Amino acid sequence: MADLYLKALTSERRALWAECRLKGLAKDTAQRQRIVEIDALLAAHKAKQDGKPTA
């Protein structure tokens, strides 16, 4: 079964990353900060799926 939460986060991250690359946005922009947040959410979700506790 497809993990829709994982798909949604990955899709949002890809779109933001493409926008940042296209526009050449700096690291302190809202889009780049959201990418960092999504990375943390993805890591937590993958750890939860693997049954590992998040620290």
C-alpha cells in the first residue's frame, strides 16, 4: 500500500527544491527553511516505519 504522507512530503520537497534551484534562492529563505523541516519530518517518519525511536 502506498504511503500517502511520505509521497506528499517528498512531492512538496521536490517542488520547493526545484523552485530554489530555478530562482537561485539563498539558504535563509522560507522555501529553503521548509525543505529543512520536511527533511526532519521525513527522517522521523522513516524511523517510525522502521520501528526505531526518534530522539
